[in-house]
Amino acid sequence: MGKELYVGHISYEATEDDLRRTFSVAGAVTSVHIITDPVTGKSKGCAYVRMATEEEAREAIDCLDGALMGSLQISVSVARPQKKQGHTSGGLKGKPRPGSRFRRGQR
């Protein structure tokens, strides 16, 4: 189990300090990162919280998953590792290109 947690369904107005205070009931919080829209800079309603130990992360899930934070019921789970975003060939993901010799159903 990792020390990084994914927190979903948080208020768009929640701050990193709000999350730090909430998660400190389970142990030492080492970092908080609210996910924001790159264009508007506004919260997307989710965040990552890193706890100091795996034990504290487990405690945070046990205590806070489904808890109310403000008026919303948050979800807390172990953060999944981010998938590598490899370079694609720029194709149309399985769709034939316009003007190509083969069409769907023909070979």
C-alpha cells in the first residue's frame, strides 16, 4: 500500500490547508495537491494527499472515506500510479484514414 491517497468529491472551494487539517486526524500529512484545470486554474474537485507512513495512510482511508468535509461526502483511496503517456503515431486509433484503400469490413 502506498502513502499517497486520492481524494475525490471535495468542494471546489476547499483549500490545501482544509485538506491538511482534515487528514491530520489520521497522522502526519507530508503534502497536499489539489488538481486544477490548466486553463482556468479552478479546482476539479479532487486532490492527492501524501501521508508520512503507510499506517497513517491506512488510518486515513479507514477514518475519512465517506466522511463529510463541509457539505460533501469525500472518497479516499490509495492513489494509483500514473500511467505513462507514450508518444502515439498520431493515427486515428483504429479508424481508417480518409482516402485509405481499406474501409471497415473490407479487406
